[in-house]
Amino acid sequence: MWAGVAALESVLHHEGGFVNHPKDPGGITNLGVTKRVWENWIGREVDEAEMRALTPELIGPMYKQLYWDKIKGDDLPAGLDYVVFDGAVNSGPSRSAKWLQSAAGAVPDGIVGPATLRAVQGHRVADLITTYQAKRLEFLENLATWDTFGRGWGRRVAEVSALSKQLTA
């Protein structure tokens, strides 16, 4: 079991189940995993039935390697780890890392490494969460699909902020 399992459970609450919304550029998605990402992970093409059959247990290792490990979730303070992980799942690990780096005053290169982790240590976690989530929301509001998905994204950012700040205590 990896340290981010509780964070994954919270992320999956927001990602929901199977969807294939015509305005979602990700296309067929289940548990937050797009068909393209799943195919890349398993090394072959899949059909809709296989996408519908995904389970949290099946996708957990993928989320750990492609998202949690990329954002160095095990090395981030409690609460901030969840925010950055949720941002990575929703908008990509590189973009999530840049929001963290910008919030912490590190060079925003999209890779969480020693310099980013040192920069994080110089800030109150609650302040980093607030700044990070403001940058995230600003990005989402500027997406062409905001009119379609913005209400849900805004709710997600608010709920993730609230839970993450509880986790810092």
C-alpha cells in the first residue's frame, strides 16, 4: 500500500465513473483515466467495454507512478500532497508542479525536485494551498471548456482546498 491511497480515494470521488462527454477533449474516461492514458499504460488499444470495467484497484498503480510519484507526494507535507496530486490528475503532473513551484517561489520548470521541496519548507502549508489553488482556478477559468465544466471544477477546487487544510492540522 502506498501513502497516497487516501488521496487517491478523494481524487476518485471527484473524478467519478465512466463518462464520454462530447465536449471533453479527453474523450472516453473512467475513474479519471482517459482511454489514451490507459492504452499508453498497458501498451495496447482498448475498447469502451474495457474502459467501463476499470476499478480503483486496477488503476491505483498507474496513479501512483504517473501522478503521485511525479509530484513527489511522499515528500510533500500533509494536505499539500493531496492538493498537488489532485491538480496533477486533473491538469497533468507538469502543470501541477509549476503551480506548486510558483506558489513556493521556486523556478517553475514542471519537475518537483530538491529545489522545489526546499522552497516548500520555507512556507506555511495552508498559505501554499491557498496560493496553489488560486493559480489552479485561474488556469481552469481560462479554458475554453469552462462554460461546460466550470461549475464542477470550481466546486472541486473548493472541496479539495477545504479537505487539504483539514489534513494539515
